[in-house]
Amino acid sequence: MASKSQLAKCEQLIKQHKIQVIDLKALDLVGRLHHVSLPVYKDTLKKIVKEGVGFDGSSYGFRKVENSDMILMPDLDTASIDPFREAPTLSFFSHILLTDEKRTPFNQDGRYLAKQTEALLKKVTGADKSWWGPEFEFYIFSNVEYDTRTSTSFYKVEHVEEFYKKAYHAANPFDEYDDFRDELTKLLIQQGVKVKYHHHEVGERGQQEIETFFSDLLSSGDNIVTTKYVLFNFAEQRGLHITLMPKPMYHQAGNGLHLHLYLTKKGKNIFYKKGAYANLSETGKYFIGGLLKHGQAVSALTNPSTNSYKRLVPGFEAPVALTFGQGNRASAVRIPSYITNPDETRIEYRPPDATMNPYFGMIAIMLAGIDGIVNKIDPVKEGFGPYDKNFLEDDSVDKIHFLPRNLAEAIDALEADHKFLKRGNIFSDELLEQWVKVKREEVHSIGTMPHPFEYKMYFSL
């Protein structure tokens, strides 16, 4: 329930900015953004806060058609002026509620589950909060065409950049989009997303990166959604095409959504222990142990597209192994070796990509880590490392556990290993079953569709 002070603050924004439209945003099951807009009349916001806005949950992939009435309720703490609407618009992320008399929170709403997960963390581990720092990797193309029909299937991308070798931190005048990233950064900061830095990434055909500062679980999920929204809209304004898809081009670096994270208790980083391996505490090690033990199942939520696994291959600085180590980018868990401030001791989970529902993906990581802490899963004893060398080129490779090779394997792993996701009733059986169903359908669709490369290989055979 919104407080009087929250409502007064938002009413002041409406008056100050002469707001004409109130916009409610929410993610569907798989992580696609939806919105509904309401013109502003007298007491419009008060009415919305009291009653919410009804919508069809089945169209979000949540519920069956015969039982699909649901309610969007604005989270007044997320108020922001939308920079891409012509009419002055005040935008909110939404809570999703059921239509029962108590207006019960919907147990498949990622934002609600994020709050529940933070509460569970405190209850079972004693940690107060988790902190997340996402890295956004994306490509900028000057033109994109694609289509798939019964008799046609193709894609074509055009790019103004073409470096000979890796383009990491490429400088002017060859970095074509540094001014674009500067302007993008200003927009993100205006929307409450604090940018740490931006630069050209390794991909030679226009790959970029923006890294943001740490926020809690719910805010980080919101920031990921906001960043994607700003990216797509700003590119549209500039006549450019942006994609965060994991592997948009053959033989080019893929796009990840690396997540840096640590836990705090009473404001103190509890992943830090001076003098231990990588200055990482027992709690930090146990978190890693749980994350890597459940890593294959977690992949079904952090890498939930068929395209995800075209990125997770050797040779492109992508993680392929369920291992951990300092500075090792082939490992799923990297512990940055350049950290000197104890308060910034953290792990980086490298497999995720932006096709995930960010709330579900981060919650899955958290629940795996919580399971590791509760059950004291030692990643060293489990054989997950540490590996601070290239284990893909020595005898260690025979001992390594690897990430799934495709989405079907990830879904199989989720079906075999999901008890950790149900701790605290965070993921319900209904949600997991619906997720598996949707993802199996995606696997089937791609698996039965002729690929253009198959024509090159087999048409004249």
C-alpha cells in the first residue's frame, strides 16, 4: 500500500512536469516489457493506487485464459519521467496482484519474488542484503533485416565498424559510438541508473559495453529493464539498431550480462576475508559452491534462449566451465584480481545474458548461493577449482564440469535439480512447469526449422 508521502511526492511530479499520461510497466513471464497508459485527470493517480489497473494475465504468459484477470499496481518508489514519450509521461514499475479480496501478490511476479528472496537471504544466512553490478554488452548496427516464413529464412546486419583484431577499448576516431554512449549514459543517469563506465568491447563489428554501479536485488532487476528500454528507444531515435542477443554474428564475440555480486551484513561485506584465497571468506566460497553445483539448472533461467548457447563456446572469452578462479574468463565464476578495496570484494558470474527475465535469473543465482551457504558446499572439495590457468589446454579438462551445451540440456538439468529454487516457496511448481513448457516449445520451434546454413551445406548434396 502506498504511503501518503509517496503519493504526495508523485502528485507533485505530476504538477511540476505537467504530466499528461501515467504509464505502468511490467514484465511478462519470459522477460518482455509491456505497458499500459492512462490519461491524467483529477485524482487519477489516487484512483490507480486504490484500485489498480486490470489486465489479461494470460497474454503475459502467466495464467490460463479462463482464469486470467489480474491487477497492475504502481510502485510509487519507481516514479520517473519517460524521456521517449511525446506527451509528458510519469512512468512506474508495477506490482502484479490477484483479484481476490485481499489483493494477494502474484507468486510469478519477478519483482515480488525478488523481495521475498532478499527476506529469505536474511532469514537463513543472516546477511542483510545482496548487491549486484551488471555489465551490459551489446552491438550497434547501422541496418538490420531478418525474416522467417515457410519459404524464406534469413538475417542481414550492416555495421560501420570493422576492426582487424579485437576492438577492446578501441579509441577515437575508430570508436564510432563513444558520443552515442556518452549521451546514453546521461539518459540512464536521469532514469536513476548510475553508470560506472562505458567503452568499446572486444567485438570488431560494433560491440559496446556499459557497466553500472551496485544496487540491491530488486533495484538491479529494475535497472536492467530500464537500461534495455533506454538502449532500444535511444537507438531508434538515432536511426540505429541495437541488440543484446547473446550471439548475433557468426565468429564474433557474443553479448553477456555479467553480474558482479556480494553480500553484506550490517553494511559490512561478508565475502571478504583478508589473506584467504582471493581474500574470499568461507561464506563467499560456500556461495560459489552452491552456485556452481546448481549451475546447469541455473542456466535454464540465466541463459534461457536457444541463441544463448551459441555464445557459450571456447575461443571468445565466454565462460564454458563450472569452475572458479581469479581473473579466469573461461570460468563461470571469476574473482576479479584487481580489487584493492575490501568493501568491493566480490564474485562475477559470467554466464548470464540479456535474454533472461532479470528477476528470475538473479533470484536463481541467489537461491543457488543460499543453498551453498546453508549446506556449506565447498567448491574446492566439489572439484570446481580454483583454476587460475587455462584448464582447457591441460589434463585438468577431464575433471571439469561444463555448462549445458544447449537449451534442451539446461531444461533437462532444471527438471532434475530444482529443489533449491523452491526454498522459501520462492519458485512454485506452477511457475517452474510453465517455464519448462514455454522453453521446450522454443527448442522445438528452432529444432524443426530449416537453417540458411543447412542450405549451404546440404542443398546440393
